[in-house]
Amino acid sequence: MGRRRLAGGAAMIGLAGIFTAAVLAPSALAATSLREAPGAREAPEAIHDAIEAMLRPRLDGLKAADVEIAIDAIDPRLQFPECPSLAVTLPSENSAVMSAKVACATPAWSLYVPVHLHAWVEAVVAAANLAPNRALSPRDLTLGRVDMFAGRNGILTDPRQAEGKILRAGLQMGAPILSPLLDLPVTVHRGQRIVMTLTDPAMTIKTTGLAMQDGRVGDTIEVQNPDSQKTFRATVADDGGVELKF
């Protein structure tokens, strides 16, 4: 059977019609021997269709993605008695590779079938081979096809989300730029004189302080009041100073 494409909203769901492998649970047989059970056998296509029917509604929300589902083959040597009602159980969250449990109550049998998911979207990728520990410029970034399930944590869709940030690890051209790989640049350096903004419910005071640590926007660092020699914990602000609330 060839590959079939299924429409789901704006997503296109491709079904791999040629299976490759199957995993039989140790408890696949509760009371019935697969080789000795008389009568009709469960068609692999029926098992395949039951998994697809359970998966499809979970992927309908990915309307901006080109979604593909590939269900692994069932070993033809495994002969299951025909089931009047197949029950499919999936993991609580979708992932690139997961197992679908297919079970029958009467006659009792079960098996686990690997499923592979892809959801292709347009996202930010490296425009060239990029070295680590460098600030990203617009020419380092472009848009390309990225699999959400392969790098689902931190995919960026707008190059401006990465511009000016520091790349932690080297990347090859075409690799996705993921938010966990990015750091904000250091805006306050140890030993630098900075403006400290001290606020309480009644007033705001600005004074000069000395940074005792490097810091990025949002970091909490130690700063010192040069006059009193007292040290405080303050938050690095967008303007390159620090803020301290009482």
C-alpha cells in the first residue's frame, strides 16, 4: 500500500502505508495462543486504522504545520485473533517517537506499536555555519523547514527573536536556532560604575554603584555603594543600570 495523505485543517497528515517493525508486549497473550487460536485473524490494517483514528484529533490543533504520521509495521508472523472492539492507548503528550498500545478485551491480547510524528513549520535556522559564543546578526539568520517534534522546545519563528543574542553552541547551516541555545548579551560588567535605582512605595532614589559581577538583563547581581561600602543584590535593567526595591 502506498503513502496516503490526509487533510486536517490546514495541516496535511501523511500516513506511511508501508510498515517497518512492531513490538509485542510480554503480556500480549492473556489466555489465547496466537499460533493455535482458531478463526479469523485481526488485519494489520485495522490495527493501523485504530491508531490513526486516535491520533488524528490530537494533531488537529497544528494548523500551521505540515504533519506526517508514520506507524511501524506489525510483524506478519504475529497472528492476532479478530477483535470486535480495539482499544488504543497513547502517551499523554505527543512526541517524535512514541508507542501506541493496542488491546483487545475478548479475546484477550495486546501489543505496542511504535509511532513517529513530524510537524514541519517555517522557523529560524542558521544561514551559515555558526561558531559558538558570538552575538547573532541578521545575516546569520534565515527561515527554513523545521520539525516541531524534533526540536519542539524553543523553536523561533521570527529572526528578530534571535538577533543580538549570544549563541551558546556552534551550529551547522540549516540547523534550527532554538531559544535554549541563546543567551542575552552581558550588559553590566564587573568593576563597572552603574546607576542604581532604589525604590520604595514612597520615593525613588538614583545613585551610583559599582558592579561586583557581570550581568545580563534580568539577572540579579551584587552591587556596592562606594560611599557606604555596603553591598546589595539588585536586578539588571534594560537601560544598563540596576534596580533595587525596598
